Amino acid sequence: MRKKMGAKIVAFGLSAVMLLGLTACSGSADSSNADNGEGSENELHEITLQVGSDSALAGLEEVCKLAESEIGIKVDIEYTVAGTDTDNLIKTRLSTGDLADVLVYSPGALLMTLNPSEHFIDLSEYDFVDKLDETYKSAVSDDNGVYGVPMGTTRAGAVMYNKNLYDELGLEVPKTWDEFLSNCDKIEAAGKNAIICTMGTSYTIQVPVLGDMYNVLADNPDFISEFEKGEVGFADIPEGVTSFQKLADTVPYYQDGYTAATYDDGCEMLVSGDYGHWIMLTSALTNISSLYSDNINDIGVFAIPGDDPENVGITAWMPNGLYGNKDSDKQEDIVKFLEFFVSEKAIETYLANDAVTGPLCVKGVEYPENTPEAVTNDMQSYYDSGKVSLAQEFLTQVKGSATTEVCSSLITGQYNVEQAAEAYDDDCWKQAEQLGIK
């Protein structure tokens, strides 16, 4: 477990002073350890880990087993209730000092509600933090430190497309929204369906709006802080309205029966070669790989484009993080475990037992051989070029509960674009008032 150089120099100086004191006061260091009852370096240490039962657990469990044999740390996993009950339990345990040694929890805005600098170990002085992807690091950091390491891979809200159909029609990946609509027209002209909509699985219709956050922030970097205060909304800036306009633009291209089509239907349609695009969370790659493994590399991914062909970026959803309890008396073991968790061997073990839905959050680690090219080639390119934004829910707690209903009303014509943007703002600000933010 290595700290950065400044910390190492201080530690070396302190160690030298302590060693001189021990030499003067007693015999050998070994006999001192024995007299104090300390175990050998091979002694098994134990820590506790708390995780919500709604998390993907197979990869975590296997890494915890591996930690016992590799670094001599036994991890006692506690599975807690899921959803908002998890949040309440965590806050109660933080207030009473009963939190586990390691907590698995969301990064971003939800993490910030826990006041991480007060409750979690600052990892910024350790070398292994330099391995973390910068976008992920921003989601587990505040002005006082870095607190978490990632559990799993990212996802994106993006356009999944059939590469065979693109090749057949001589289409190129679009760099602007107008180019995207032009591709849709060409697909329709060829007798195919341009855009899949799976309204039968209602949450999926939000993705074209929520996945456009990169473009909203591209020319409005202060938008989120102003949005939280109620000073400006999506309806007040062109880029915000455009997110809803894009959703409206897709409607004429939907397939027949889209109101009843489900998520599984969307996966089947995309691989068939008769449908061009599906604007969806890239976690769908997992389902496609499971059901249609021979076709997984027929599917590509590109970011929801904006208006600037020189600034095309993707909107990402971050995986949960592992955070060390600052009040635990096992901090050295905790940090050792967190460092191990982002080692190549641990990540390899984790990914052998969990799905790869997007780029890794740890640099310099190879993907499993069966990772879809949509991840290793398409999505990774945005990370390599730094063209990534966090999704709204990681930037702010202010995200309303009626997004699906707003998007549905726009698709079915009950709202026009401006009304949808205003309804979305109103819904979010109700949430802000309930949280005491606005």
C-alpha cells in the first residue's frame, strides 16, 4: 500500500524516530511485537462491508473471496435492504457510528449528501488513486479529498446502432443531430425502420433526454449549479429545450406497435438488421450478448450528437463505489482492501462474474476477451479523448420522479416541446423543495 511521495517522506521520518525509540527502550522489534501479542504478517485480518441487496453481487463476492487468499483480509459482507430504505439505514448508522468498515454506495450527488469528508477515508494521498478514470474520480471527490473506488463498469445513454445496416447503406457515424436525422431518412428510404422505441418498458423513453446531458453542459458548464437554485431551467436555455426537441424528432421514425414494444423486443429488433437505431442505456449490451451472442459485435454505439461536429461527447452513468469508514479502527486494512479492489487481478475476477456495460473506471486494465467492440472501440474512444459528462443524477439530487410521464406526454402529443421542458423543470424543482435545496 503506497502513499504518494510527500506522504512517504513524512512516514519515513516518523518511522525512523519510532525505530530509534524502540531500540533504546527494548530489545528487537520482533520481541516487542511478540510481547504486545501482535500476530504474524500472515495472520488473517477481518473487515466488514455493507452493500444493498439490489446491487449486482457476484463479482463483489468473488473479489472478497480472493482478498482472503491474496492479501490476508477476510471480508464479512452484510446485505441490507434496497432502495430508499438503504439511504435511511446508512444515514442512521453514520449518526450512531455503526457503519461497516466499507460501504458500497452510489457516487455523485447521493454520495455528497453523506458529507464524505466527515465520514469516509480520503484516498487522495495513495498512489492507486491515480489509476482511476478522471470522470469517475470527479464523482467520488469533493474539495477535500477522493473517497471511493469503482465497483464494475460504466454505462452510457447513447445511440446503439446496427453496423451491418450502416455498412449496407454506406452510412457514417453522425457527428451532428442533423446528420443523424439524415441517416434515419436514408434507412427509411431503404424500407427499414430507423428508430426503435420500447414504450412498453416505460423507463426506456427517458434516455434520449437524459442521455443528452453532455450537449446541455457543453456551452453551459454552470447550468447544474444554477438549476439547483431554481435560477435557470431546461426550458430557459436553447440546449435544454433541444434535448426535448430531439425526443420529438425521433417520433416519426418509430416502428409500428412501439407503444407495446418491450426492452427485450428492442434487443431482438436491433440485432435483426431491419432496424437502424435504439437510443438506450448501454447496459442493453449485456442482454444482447446473453440472448444473441453471435450478433453482439454487429452492434455499435455512438454518442447522442449535438450541433458541433468538433465537440461530440457521451453521457455516462457511473457504477457504485466502495468507501472506507473514517471512524473504523481498521483503516490500514480498509485501504489495503480498496487498493486490492482496483488491482488487475481483482478486476479480472470481478469482470469474469459481472457484465461489461461500458468502459472501465480504472486505467491500464485489459478488458475480457469477450467484451463487445461497442465498449472497447466505440465507447472507449470518448473516454480516451475526455469527451464524457456525468448524467444528471450524478451531478445533482434535483431530478424529478415524473420524467417518464413527461416524455410520454411529449411522444403522444399531449405536450409540445416547450411544455415538456417546462413540466420537467417543475417536476425537478418540486424535488428540490422537498430536499430543502431550492
